[in-house]
Amino acid sequence: MKQPDKISYSRWRSILPWFCFAAAVFASAGFLYRMLWFDEVLTVQLVMNLPLERIYYAYEIPNNHIVFSLAEKIWFLIVGAIGNFSYYFFRIPPLIFCAAGIFLLSRRLIRLCGIAAGTVLPLVFGISTTFAIFSTGIRGYALGFFLTVLIFLQAEKLMRNTKISDYILYFLLAYLAMGTAPTNLAATTAVALLFLPKCVKQKGKYGRLVYLFVSPCVALLAFYLPVWEKFLGCIRLGEGWINGSSAAYNLYCSAGFTVCGLLPFCAIGVVLLWKKIPRFRWDILCGLLILLMPAGVFLIFKVPPFPRVFFPLCAVWLIVLAVPFGMYLKLMKKNRLLLILPFVIQGVLCLFFFQDRTELAASALFGKDGRNDDFILPYFMRRSFEPHKVLHFLKQHAENGGVDFHAFATFNSDAPSLFFASTIFPFPEGRLLLDRLNRPKTIRFQDYTGRKYIVCETPADLQAAMSRFGFKQVIPLAEFGIQKVYQVIE
């Protein structure tokens, strides 16, 4: 009688990671066709305009996630050689990276924490809009997430074995992660912290633990050494979030929101572990340190990093949460109500806030325009962000007046998204004006003939543009999310 149960358990253990993979792909697929925003446009321009061998050295701004850009370039060359390459094809590699990360993570967590805990946490995270942002974003965060999972699995193997090949593979994975983004150092450090308690309890393997910490640092230096001056230049740019407290609020509220129905039960699991199994106390303390790591970074840096750079760290956070949640479920086996309660609560929250309805929570937490949101539903993920409709409106409004026209898009209005939209939708060439990124302001909009429009973000942004060009009066015409259209009255 026991053998069929064992076979059934083995089957579920094999099937459920694929279910998590499929659910993550399905939940993100609807975002594949959204328009490109600022950072994505810069990435696509770099990939399309530079030869493969030059991408490594194009590090004038940190927007170039080098390893990811190289992967996208290879993908572009392969698919482009077969047929027409549409802009949304660029979103396929990051979706594959992210979904593969969810698959590998769920497969390992099922073995580590049980079927229920090992499935539900990756699944809930995989169907969230937070996951969709990064899994369909033409940026390196998806690859960083995938590499973090691989680094964790390789670190486990390294702590068990002493093969030289395991050391080499770990370094290579760290090298790729650092080459994707230097900020992935946070995720690799968190992975190493996961194994600190084991070394303390066993009083050994310290050399391997040191290797886990040091190897990514060496990999970072090795990767950026050929572009060291540019690398330092990017650091000096001081790009980042508004302030540390806002960055911490955004990251922790957003990450917590994706699994908020499970968090109280994870906390109960932590308390149970602390009381019933004292040997887990080191694990709990290291887990807490991993969770608080971004808060420390936000406090230390004068210009805090964007919350989104910590997306790869979410892979480690899921591991940290899965262990106590698995313990909670194990200890509540005899109480059916308390056993199913977390699944019911999280299920209801997922149904209520799934996809478009996430905007309700995002607006309540971070404001209606999405500018102060970097993790749940930023402005470029919202239905109101439609740069192609801005161009259609401008063209239609000018044509109704039967006159020539020009439109100037400010930096804050996400000018690159408008520029890219103008290349794939019918819009008169030379009518859209914008300043080049990190270049002196050279456009004299007041010298252009015909009807004039300004596309800007806020009233302050509008006033700055009017002052720059000497315009005294404008008429508000339309709003498309953060992109607001005004007509200049001369």
C-alpha cells in the first residue's frame, strides 16, 4: 500500500516545478507586447546599432547590462537571420530566464521544504506583476535572477564536494552575474550567508565559505577591468532613487505585497523554529540579515540605488521564507483549518489583485502616476502609458489644423519611448524633437516653424521647458499617463 503513495509523491515533485514554470509564463505573456520605456529603448538601440564585439566596451552609462546585452545581440542575430524581428521579440529571452529560475527554484525548494511550501512561494511570486515587470523587461534583471538561482544550486554543490570543477563553475556563474550588473553582488553575498550557519554548527568548511564570499568580488573586478575608467565614470554619475527611506519603502512594500498572505505564517514558522529547534537560530539570524541587506545599502549610500536592482535578491528571499513556511505547515498537519488558512488567504489576494487590478494597490501605496513605484506597477507597466497614442494625437491634432508642426519631449516625459514609437508607427520624420541623453542642450525649439507642442511630465517640468525656450503661454490638450501634451501659444 505504501509504494503507490511514494510513486505519486515522486510524480508531483516532478510535475509541480513545470506547473510553476507554465504559470509564470502565462501570467507574464500578456505584457510581452507593451511599448518600450526609457531604459528598454536605450538597451534596444545599443543591441541593434553596435556590432557584437563592441557591446562589451559600450559602458558609458550603467544602462548596459553587458552580459544580457550580448545575449540579446546573439538572439537578435539568430532570429533576424531567419525572419522579421519585431520589437517584442527582445522580451522573449528575459521571460525564459525568469521562468527557468522559477522552475529550478521550485524544484529545489520542494525537496528542501516540502511540496506545499516549495510550490506555493515560487508560484505566487511567478504570477505577480512584479515578476512580469522583470520577466518581460528588456533589461538584465531577469538574467540576474536566473543566475542567482544557479549560483545558489552550485554553492550547495560546492559545500558538499571539493572538486576543482565546482570551484571553477561557481566563479564562472559569479562572473556572468557581475557582468550582467555589479549590483548582483548583493544577491551572491546573500547566497553565501545562507551557508554561514552550517559552517558555524559544523565548525568546518570555512575555506569554502570564504570562497563563496570572495569569488564574486574577484569576478566583478576581473569583468570590469577592461572598461575600468568607464566603470568608475558610471559610479560617479550618482544615478539612483529619490532617497533611502523612499527606496526602502518601495522595495519592502512591493516585495512583501507579492506574498503578503503568506508572510504571517512564515513569521509563525520562524517563532516555532526558534523555540523548538535551537540549532536553527543561526539560520534565522542570517535569514534576517539577508532580508535587511537592502535597507543597509539604502542607508549607507548617499544616492541610494534603484529598488529594482534587488530583483535578483528576491530568489534568495524566497528561499529564506520557504524554510519557516515549510516548518509551519509541518507542525500544523493535525489542524486542518490552520493548515489550509494561508493558502486560502493568499489565493483570495491573488484573485483580487491579479494583473490589472494590481494598479489599485500600487496607486494606494505609491501614488496614481506610478513614478514612485519601481517594483509593483511602475508608470511604464500601466495602461495609461501609451506613447504611440501620444504621437497619434499630435499628428491628428496638427492635421486638423492643416499646418506644419513640431513637438518637443522633455527628458522627464520618457522621451526615448516616444522616439522609439515614432520609428514603428506612422509619424512624420523630423517632427519629434528631444535632447540626446547626457549631451549638452542644443535644440532651440523657438526657432522651428509651424504649430508647437510640448510633451512633459509635471507642471514643474512644463515650467522648466517654457522658461528654457521663452514661451509664455500653453494650452493643456491631453494626458497619457505621465506624458502630458500642451500646445504653445506664441
